[in-house]
Amino acid sequence: MSQQPITLTDEQREFRAVMRQFVSDKITPLAGDIDRDAEYSWATFEALKSMELTALSYPEEYGGSGATLVDQAIAAEELARGCASTSLQFLISKLGMLPVINFGSEELRRTYIPRMCSGESQCSYGLSEPDAGSDVASMSTKAVADGDAWIIDGTKCWITNAGISDLYTIFARTSPDRHTGITAFLVKAEWGVQVDKLEHKLGIKGSPTGVIRLDGVRVPDSHRIGEVGQGFAAAMHTLDRSRPTIGAQAVGIAQGALDYAVGYMKERTTFGRPI
């Protein structure tokens, strides 16, 4: 089996250069206002759509570009270098849709992935709870079968894109079994997902993080992701596959901070001379 060299290909270097120019022209000039206003920027999201970056991470058979994980990491890093909030606009829907891609029915994939690719829809990932953060198997959100549907009740917290996304991937307990008693569902916001509050944050202020609540939300069984009881495995599988791009985002944020500091140092003078 051939091994990929630990360097970028010529095409990937070219892609990085295109991304860097795009961010410099369209994203970085808006970053300061986004942070000061602490509001979601539809202007940067439209810019992502214009570059077809909303389709980058999805399979070609559903309207995506079929980019490799390295390509996705390049995009995440370059976006984060210019604006951390915009990098989350790029990343969050893929996180929400990974369970659909890897565990969902063909009907779910063909219905919703093209909407992500076009930017028509956005999706959030509803896993953590106030008393079930790192220990997600302790979640208390429940889904009870009711004919050909499920009734979901519970609260999820630290939800990126809360109030912006029109779709939420929700993990809920369907039996008392700790790890095999959790099931995943794709829930439309219009079915009754409520945003209880938005968090006040020190950074990434243009990306809302909030608490969402589901009170008796009825979800068709057709929107169940994977088998009943497969939710915990799907959640862990998803987190494993999203970490590389989160790492790339962190590198981009650090590089942006370093670039800014170096630029300041080159301009700063003290005691009559440059530092």
C-alpha cells in the first residue's frame, strides 16, 4: 500500500494560495466588525457560498466537491487565520451532517446533503448537555416511540450555530442502557427546537453558541439516523473524524495571531527606535 508523503501536493499548495487570497480579500476585512458586533455574519457566509466552500467537504454523489480531509484542513486553517468565526461557518454543518453521511438512510442523504452543499441549509450538532459534557453517555434527553415517530424532550448546551441552523442532529436516550440506549435523529428547527439562551464569550463572537430545548418535539422515524441504539457509536465516530479540522482551525487562529504580532513589532518604536 502506497503512503502519502507528509507534504502538500502542488495542487494543495495552489489551493492554499487561492484560499489565502480569498480570505485576505473577502474575510479578514470584516473580522474586526464581526467580533465587535458579536453577530452572525451573513456576508461571510455568502462569500463561502460564492467560492463553493459550503460544498467542499461533502461527497460528489450528493452535490459536494469530494475534497480530501487534507484539503478541508487547508480551508479551515486559512479561514481561521483571517476570522475564527468564519472558520466555524465552514466547519459546523459538516460536523452536524457526518452522522447522516456515515449512518443515515439514503433518503436522508439525498434530501439534506445537497442543501448543505448549496448553502440553503445549515446543521448543528446536539450532543452535550448541562450534566453530560465529556461523559455524554450520561445524557438525559429522551426520545419515546409514538407510532411512526418519536417524541423528544430535553436540553442541549454549547450548541454552535444555535438559532442559525435550520437542522439539528440530536442524540437522545431511547432505553436505559448506558451506551446502547442512545439514538440519533435529524430534527428540523421548525418542528419546535427552541433557543433558551446564547452564551457571552471571550472570542469567536460571530458564531453563536447556545442552549437549545426540545419540549415534546415530534420527529418522524424517517429522520432517525442509523439503527435504534447506535447513537453513541455514531457520536464517537463523528468526533473522531472532526478533530483533524478542529486542529487545523486552532493552527490557523494561532498563525493569524502571530502574523498580527509580527506586523505590530515591525511598526512599533520605543525610545526613538524600532523594537
